[in-house]
Amino acid sequence: MAAAAEEGGAISDQYTQDGTVSLGGNPVLRSKTGGWTACSFVVVYEVFERMTYHSIATNLILYLTNKLKQGTVAAANNVTYWVGTIWLTPMLGAYIADAYLGRYWTFILASAIYLLGMFLLTIAVSVPGLKPPRCSQANGTDCKPSTLQLAVFYIALYILAVGTGGTKPNISTIGADQFDDFDPKEKAHKLSFFNWWMFSIFFGMLFANTVLVYIQDNVGWTLGYGLPTIGLAISIAIFLAGTPFYRHRLPTGSPFTRMARVIVAALRKWRVTVPSDPKQLYEIYPEAYTKKGTFRINSTPSLRFFNKAAVRTGPNDPWMLCTITQVEETKQMIRMVPILFATIVPSMMVSQLNTLFVKQGTTLDRGISGFRIPPASLIGFSTVSMLISVVLYDRYFIKMIRRWTKNPRGISLLQRMGIGLVFHIVIMIIASIVENSRLTVAKDHGLVESGGQVPLTIFILLPQFVLFGMADAFVEVAKIEFFYDQAPEDMKSLGASYSTTSYGVANFLSSFLLSTVSRVTKKHGHRGWVLNNLNASHIDRYYALLAVLSFLNFIFFLLVSKFYVYRLEVSDSMKVFKEELKESMPSACSKQEESESTVD
């Protein structure tokens, strides 16, 4: 019997132990699925997808001002509204994936919508009746787009936003799902996955911010949008080609419903006293979780109020009594909310890259050896800086610092994020100083009223772009990994959507702040800080305001991170569960019926 058990254990070790299955729902062999082989298809897809997205987002403000004849504030706000929607819709996509379709099929459906939006957008800038007319008069009064032209353009943009809602929260989680936390080698590789994931993102951005932006500015918008559309179609085909190698997680029901039950049950029993011994709280037999490929979580002392939901007071009504695992899943998602709030202001800083930073570039000398640099191409320097920083961080910094910290990641995810927040403060201070210098030169050359080109090279903006890339290597990588890593196993897509939600909220807040500052600073006969004529504006003061906000947010981040408690690794907590399982085997039969009837 011992030999049979050993043989059975050897066979089971050949399969993944983290609950992942094949597309058909069957156990999958570790040797033939997942790992970097499967991730290679996902990473290549992301290169093309980010190339597509950033080819639009990076240069959109110039299309709105130059082709659709919108003012600086209106165009900047329209960019941030659209980008905000792009990053908020993933919450819906994550819900559909976790509750109903699973990540793979949600991603496939959303990709079709994404491709439809890109196709329509290409038509909107190509077909004579749909694209805005060329100006024949010097003042450009005869070239404003019609209502139909605006409608088609914006409908295409927002169809695209709906599509990305299903792709963004699921593609990164699909990639991370290819590594089994119960296999030491795969678990180690997973620690590097998000670094290389961000590397692929910024590699796609680099191509978009250089080649595609140049084509849009100097060749035409038809080709400038047509190429990314073709690239997106290729990326979807590449992703589909990797289907035989993917590991999948089955949908486990609505995470919002499970969380709502805990909150409602706790509120309904707000007068109930929580027992001091967690073993007295309600939980079901551990085997019920392992059979369904899900994970049990032990009770924790934080957010103790929600433990009331697991106190037995009567019948097993799911809106009155929840398991410890359900309570802990809810508590974990709530614990991350303060960190989510702390990432909103940094995302507001990032939104300046595609709006005011690019608009500043249009006022400067862009010539170099007869070549005119597209203003949006400076974002390419940010991308290169980020690519170099990620490689140095992953290959050298982690190995060096790990010797002192004994942390497999080198430093914790929140520490990494905090370093990036310091970069943001420095960036906005530098941006304010550089803009003040630009305005001084404009005044000295009598260019304030005319709004003419300032005799300064566009490369004076280079430091703030390069530093943004370095900041992203800390903030953005850590943010994506943090919300995925810290989310409960059955709510990974929802956790990943936290990182996109901060972008979405930040872009809407950025629009609100810009509009408010523009309106308030124009009162009492003042000129205002943000005007269509940047030479007559005071964006330096606006950047100084953002630096102050960044500093205050950093203080807030230090406070919330000090009290944050990292969740226990699933692979570690499962050791406890297996011991409990062995101890409770004699009573397995008596508890089996209860387990099957109460697992949601």
C-alpha cells in the first residue's frame, strides 16, 4: 500500500496543484502546459496590443487639436475621459471573467469588440465623408468636423474602450496563471513574470511612440491607424495559437455577490460577539475546497467586524452565515482599497505624459539635422528608460539587495511602489522648473501674445520623460503585481482590475482638476494658468500644484502601507490545510454532505 501511495503521489505531482485545468476542465500536465512556453504567446500578444493602444493614446491630443479643432483644455479633457473609460471598464471585464465566462473566453469575446473598434476608427480617419475636411482658409473656419464625423470617431473610440475592458484585466492574469505556486521552480519564475510583462508593454509602447507617431504626423492618419489595426489582428491570432499550452481557472461565481453576502451578514449580526477562538467560527470541511480546485483561508485578526458573518446564530442562510474563507476573501479585497486610493495620484501624473507634456513639445524647436521630431515621440525616451530600468532591476538590483533583505523579491512590493512615488515628486518639480524657463525665454523673445515657437530645443523636456520611465519601473510594475498577488485566488481578475481602476479614476480626476484650475485661475480678470496659447499660460504653476499633491499622497501612502498586512502565500497555508485534512479523515463521510451543500 505504501508503494501504491508513493506511485499515486508521483502521478499527482505531474499535474498542476493550484487548481488550473485545461480549456475543457480536465487536470493538466505540468510538463506540457504553462510556464514560459505558454507565457511567450501572451507576452507577444501584449507587445502588439500596447502598440495599438498607445498609437492612439499618445497622439490623440494632437488629432483633436489639429484635425478636430478643439482647444487645449477641451482636447486634454477628452483624452483623459477616453483613457479613464479605457481603464475603468476592466472592472466589468473582471467580473464577467470571474463569475461567468472565465478569463480565456472573456478575453476572446472582448478582443473581437476591440478589433471592431479599431477597424471603425481607421475608417473614421480615412473615408472622405467621415474624416474632417482640410482647411482652405488661413483662419481654418471652414474645416470644423460635422456632427456625423465627430459621432463616428467617438463611437469608434468607445467601442474600443469596451473591448479593452475585457482584455486588460484578463491577459495579465492568464499569464500569471501559467505558473504553479506549488512548484518551487515555477513559483520563482512567477516573481519575474510581471517585470518581463511590463517589459513587453513598454516595448510595444516604444514602437508606437516612435514609428507609428511619426507615420501619423508625417504620412497620414489612415496608415497611422491602419497598421495598429493589422497589428492587433496579428496579436489575437498569436494568442489563439497558444491555446493548447494554456492553463485555465474555472469561474467560481460572482465575487461581488460573495463579498456582498459577507458585508450584509456582518451588518445583520452587528450586535453579535465574535468568539476569541477562530475555530468556533463557521467553516466547511477542507476537502470540499480541494475537490473544486479552490483554496481555504485561515481567519485573521484584522477587520474583526467582518468575522461576525461567520458566527453561527441560526440557519445556514448564505446572506446570514458565511464561511471563514468567504470572510477572509472579502477582508483581503477591502484591505487593498487604501493602497488603491494611494495609486490614484501617481496615475494622474502619468496622464500628463499624453496631454500637457506632448502639447508643450509643439511649442519648441523640434528640428534636428533636417528632421522634425514628432512631439509625442519624446514618450519613447520614457519607454527606453523604463525598459532599461526593468532589466537592471530584475537582473542586478534584486540579486544584490536580496542578500540583505532575504526577500525573494529583493524589497517588498509596497517598498518598490514607494520609491516610484518619490520619483513622481521630483519629476513634477523638474517639470515646473523647465516650464518656467520656457516661459521666460518666450517672454524675452516677445512670443507671449503670438504663441510662436520658442527658440529652445524640445530636448529640454527630456529629463522629465526619462525620469517617468524610471518611476514606472517601480510604481507600475509593483502596482500590477501587488493587486494580482494580494487578491484571493478566486478573485485574481478582480484584483488585477484594481490596478486599472486607479488609472481610470485618475484620468477623470485629472480632467476635473485641469478644468477647475483653468476656470478658477481665470476669475477676476486673470489670464488663467491653462490656455490654448501655452506661451501665455502658467503650466509651471499647475505642475507645482501636482508636485504638492504628489508629496501629500506620498505621506498618505506611508501611513496606509505601514498598517498593511500581506496575505499568507496559498502554497504555505495549504500545508496547514493538509494537516487538518489528515486529522479529520475519520469524520470525512459525516461532513461530506454538509460540504457539498454549503460551498458556493
